[in-house]
Amino acid sequence: MAREELTRLTGQAGGPECDDDDCPNVYRTKRGSFVVQGDVSDAFTAPAGEALVEIPEHVLREAVRALGW
């Protein structure tokens, strides 16, 4: 599978917080969908080919602000 170009909506590379570099973040795809990066969650077993991730509320709020919603 080819890698998709993503637009990062949260964090700032080199910033002081964990999510500024490579921790929980939200990205937007060229198709308008979202990719979420976070800690793996074991809240329930996801179907084959899917995964659950957990990200802090402040990261989602930052993504919403970046989109102007």
C-alpha cells in the first residue's frame, strides 16, 4: 500500500510537548478523511485490519481549531 500524503493538524515539530513531535496527533488526508495517531487502546477488540488509538481531548480540540470548525 502506498503512503498517503497527510496534513498535520496538531502539534508543532520541535515544540515543548510530547504531541509536538510524534505523540498523539491528528492528520487530514487529501480525500478529507482523518488519520489519528495515539496510544494503542485495548477497550475492545477491533475487527481485522483496524486498530483503536486513544488521544487526549486537547489534541482533538486543536484539530477542530485548525480546521476552523
